[in-house]
Amino acid sequence: MSILKYNLGLSLIIIAAMVRVLNYCAPQGGVFSCNAKQERDPFKFFDPIKERLSAKARSFLPSPHSELILGMTIGVDDLSMSPRFKNALKRTGTIHVVVVSGFNMSLVAGYALKIFGSPYKIGNLLLTILSTLVYAAFTGFEPPVLRAWVMSSFMLVGKYSGRLLNTLRLLVVSYFVVLLINPGNFFSMSTYLSFLATLGLVVFADPIEKFFEKLFKKKTAIFSDFSSSLAAQITVWPLISGVFGQVSLISLLVNALVLWMVPITTILGIPALILPGGLIWLLCFPFCDFFVRVVNYFSRFEIASVAWKMPWWGMTGYYLMLLILVVWIVRKRERLG
């Protein structure tokens, strides 16, 4: 009975989300013949602002540095303007970096809390959640951004109420809330890539990092970045292979080399876009240039990526074993307290 009570809220969210998806698919003949419909962007009114910010970035930074900043900070996908760099990102498995992520959401939430004050006051809490909602809408409300907004909002509410929320449970809740808000996300590949990458970080990143620290008897930022990259790759590479038919063989190495500069570039990029002057852009350039040079260098190797499509039965078996491993790790953590 206690288990049922504990999971009642989650069960209701799951049922409501599934009903939303079924109703969404009913006019198209059901789930198996359904796909994400192209709908009019409800946030088109942000486009003039995005265009001005994009023009500002291009006036201070060359291509593809400007596309890198714009993708990381405000979700503008202008990589088509630099097709060679876009291909280099794919070959090195780093294209996920040039998008707005959960880090951006935590950064905006942090800025908002500094402006509005303590999150333990209801007014400040609501203003912070509203600020992150506006930012999510501004960046296009893509599934990864929507998931990050849901998780950050729940975490802020948990902090306000003095409750420590289970991150893995919160990730599952965020997936179904994303479907509740927009059932078309059920058919979006970015929904699952974002979910799986976050799952990998939550479950595997810490044990992998501790393993390397124990093995080499030292603690460095490289181990942290490599562990995060490996943890995400564990969960997403079969899906990428099965859907896109391509596997990057050097993504772990390249991600470990460049991930450290992503938060720095994002932290500098947001005020650079908003504030006048060019000083912050001068600070941004070396980090962007390092990223571009590393990606371009490693993409030249023939072994950077291989064409291989994982069969559906292989993908199914892999994720079933992964699910068993996740359950085992989570239960072990619960026993250890």
C-alpha cells in the first residue's frame, strides 16, 4: 500500500501523458502511423530579437565561432552556414555541444536567483521559474530544453519546500511532463537522446569518475569530463547507430578535450550577447577557437567515425541489459544509503 501511495503521483502523470499521446495520434490513425506534425511556432515573436543577437555575434566573431556561441547560448541553429564544421562535429560526436542544454537552464536559474534573492521566498521562487520558462521559450522549447526546465523547476520547488528530490525519479517525471506539454515530442529523437544522455550522467558518471580516481590515485577535471562523456555515450550510442547509421570512434577523446570550455563559453556568451561593447567577445574567442581547432583536427582522421547501423534486435537487447544494470546500481545506492 505504501508503494502504491509513493508512486501514485508518478502513475497519474504517466497515464495522463499516454492519454495525451493517444489523443494526439487518433486523427492520424493511431500510434503506429503517427508522427510529429509540423505546427506553427508559437514563439515566432522572439525571432527579431534572435536575429539582432545573431548579427551582433557575427560582427564580433568569425564563422564557425559565432555559430558555436549562438547554438550554445540561445539555441540558434545556424550550422548550415558552416557545413564543413557541422560535418566535423558529427564525425567527432560533439554536435550535442552546440545546443542549449540543462547546464544553460541551471545557469539562467542561478542568474535569476542572484537577481531576485532567496529561493525560500515564494515570490522569488515564482519569478525564477518564470525567468527560466521565458528562456526556454526563447530558445525554442526543444525537448532537451523543455526537459531541463521541468527538472530545474521541480528542483527549485523541492528546495523551497525543504525536500531532497530523487534525481532519477525526477528525470522520469520530466519525460512524461514533456509529453503532457507537447505529445508530439513522443516522436522526436532529441527527446530520447536527451533523456538517455541525462540518465547516463545520473547513473554512471559518478562511479566511472571514482574508478579512474582510484586507478590513477588522483583527481582532475579531465577525469570528470571523460567520465561524463563516457557515461552519456554508454546510453546513447546504440540509438545514434540504429537511427543515424553512424558511430564516432573518437568522441570520448574529443569530448574529454573540449567539454571543460563549454561552461566557460556559455557563461561568457550570454552577457556578451546582452551587454554592449566587445571586451567580453575578446574573452570568448580563445575558448571558441580552441573548440573549433580541436574538432577540425580530429575530424580529419579516417577512423573518426564509421558507418554502422545497429539492428533493432541488438538495440533492444542492449537497452534491456542496460535497464537491468541501472536497476542494480540504483538499488545498491539505496542499500548503502
